[in-house]
Amino acid sequence: RQHGPSVGCPPHPRPQRPLAVGAGLLAAPARMSLLNGVLAALQSAAGTPPWLLPLGETPRPDDCSAGGGTPQYTGEGLSRLLATISKDLDCVVQGRSLRHSAEQLVESIRQATEALVWGERHDGTFFDIFCERQALAGFVAALLAPGAPQVVRVQLLQSLSILVQNARRDTSFYYLLSGGHINTLLAGQPDLRDEEALAYFVAFIKSLALRVDDDTARLLVDRRVALLGNFRPESFPLFHQAVRLATHRDHMVKTSARAALLSMLRIEQPEVRSSATQATCVILVPTLSQRLRDSWCSASAALHALDGEGLRDALDGEEDVLGLLNDLLSLQIPEVQEAVARLVLATTMLPMLLGLDPPVMYDDFSEANEASSQDGAANIIDVQVNTEADLTCWLGDEQEQEQATVDVARELASQMLGCGMSETNKTD
């Protein structure tokens, strides 16, 4: 098991030396017979050790008892354990010295988590005790405490992720989401400078995002903030954290965050969809647009400097951004598609195309030009925009400029996608 033997279970003895059977000494049937005999002897001597079980199987907690007949976990024992944890976490929040060592506190939290997971399968009263002790509020307060030991913070994040994934009863999962404790954690600023803490934090975000649905996700939206009209990150803290980490430099972190935000964007509950869409349009798409410009600038600089490694890094960054933009567009959310058209096409691609030399020209598919294209030569339209100043004079006031810029960007995209590409490439 990941954390060693369960509490109250005597460790199973391992053989002092590895068992080996020479392939050239015994025939195949004899080797199998010998190995089966060794396995049977080990199983009869002390039960099936965990390290001999098939992958994915572990002993059930109620089958592993200290005295052979008493279950490992009891409600009374869990209540005492949570009381001890609560006192130590209060010391963490108040900045006082722990009553026990940080390692002992970590072990107590781990044992309580195991007991709660066991209770979800065998005894629903265990989670009731967790609620009565208000342990979740204590976990969140300790996570946000600036002086919390790093090992304690990591264990708390791991425990929250485990509880979210293993809350089988609807009442248990609703309790975790209600009360505003999870929103308090996500809207706060936990110390994530440690890589292990960051990894468990993004794992918690991903496990929570993949677990919620239309009924439960709305519990994570702050309606009071959402009703104010203008988007604020605190209206949907879970989605905002996923957006914030979607462009992280660590590949594992950004991959998990992107899986979380794409999953939440698929939720069709009106309040959830509205908050997630606003966050995407206001925060994520502008960030991706800026990242795309930065990648192109880096690629240009690397190309002029004949820096092959720098060019590869810049193109990898471009591919990463375009991949996420493609995922967003594939969701078919009109507001997100409009934001991508305005910010990526109009403000990123079009200004760079306008600065090309020679100027941008594309085929005119009007009937007049089609009539004069019998020789097969490409027809070029007369209107050529060389500079942004020409574009400004041509378009008029700011509102007309914005709309016309979007229209031109869409037309350019349409022309570029129509140049002999396959249907699959057109979709991409």
C-alpha cells in the first residue's frame, strides 16, 4: 500500500533473499510447480501478503485487525482522532507550537482519512462524525495559515483530494461542497511554492472538477458575487484556479488544469456556464492571445539569431497555445468563439499580417474576377491594406474599426483555410 501497512495490522514478513529459479535447470512444468508451491506456502503461513496480491488489490480494512476479531476502525476512535487533529490544527492557525510533532500530526490526518474512506464503504456514521467535528473547516483554515508546516499542508491537500474522489454517498459529497469551505480555500492564497504542494493542489482541483455535475457544480458558484453583473474571479473560484494554472510552466500542472476547465465548460447549468464562460473570455483567451504573440516574437528573434533550440522552444509554445484554443473552439460555445475571433484573429494575427512585406493579398472570388481568370492565373483584389494607419483611415470611427477588423480577420481566416486543405485541416 502507498503508506505502508494499515494501523493495527502487523507487517507481513518478506523473504530475506529473492527467490530465483534458473531457467536452464528446470523444465517449464517443474518451474511452475515449484513457484506454485512457494506461493501456497507463503499464503498459508501468514495469509496473502499485500505485495503478493494482483495489482490494484489491497486488503480490506475490516479484514485486517489487531486482535483477529475487532474491526480496525470505530466511530469512537475516529472521534478521538479528529479531536486531537483539531487541537493541533488550531495551534497551526494561531501560530503556536504544535502539541505533537508535525510527523505525528501528518500520521493522524492520514489515519483519519483512511477511516473516512473505509466508512464510506461500510459505515455511514463515520462521515457524520467528521461533519459534527467541523473537521473540514479546520483543514481549510490550516491550509491557508501562513505558518503551516509544509508536510502538514501537503497531507491536508492529499486528504481533501482523496475524500472528494471517495465520497460515495450523495450526502457526503454535498457536505464537502456546501458551507463555502472549499470556495474559501480556492479563493484564498495557499502557499504553493513547494512543487509537491502544487502537485497535490492541482490534483485536488482536477478531481473536484471531474466529479461535479449540473446539480453539484452550482454549489461552487457564489451567487451573491455573480449577481453583481461584471465578472469577478471569486464568483467561481474553482474555475478561476484552473484558468490560472492552465498556462503554468510545469507540463503536468497545466495538463491537469486544462482537463479541469474543459470539463467545467461542458456543464450546461446556467449559472455555472455563465461564470465559466465569462472567466474564459475575460482571463483565459486574452492570456492565450498574449502567449501566442510572445511565441511568434520569440520565434522571429530566434530565426534572425540562427538559434535552433530557441526556435524549437518558441514553436513548441505556439503549438501548445493553439492546441488549447482548438479545444476551446471545439466546445461550440458562441461567447468563447466570439472572444477567440476578436482577441486572437483580430488583435494578434491581423496586425502581424498587415506588417508583412509584400502586403497581404488574397484571391477574389467575385463574378467579375472569375470571368477574367480563364488563363488560370490567380486574381488579386484591388484593395490592399499596407499599414494600420491605412486601415484606420479606411474604416472610420472606433466602433466601425473594431467590427470591420473582426470581419477582415474572419475573411482572412476563411481564405487561408480554403487554400486546398482537407476537411480535417479546415476544422483544426
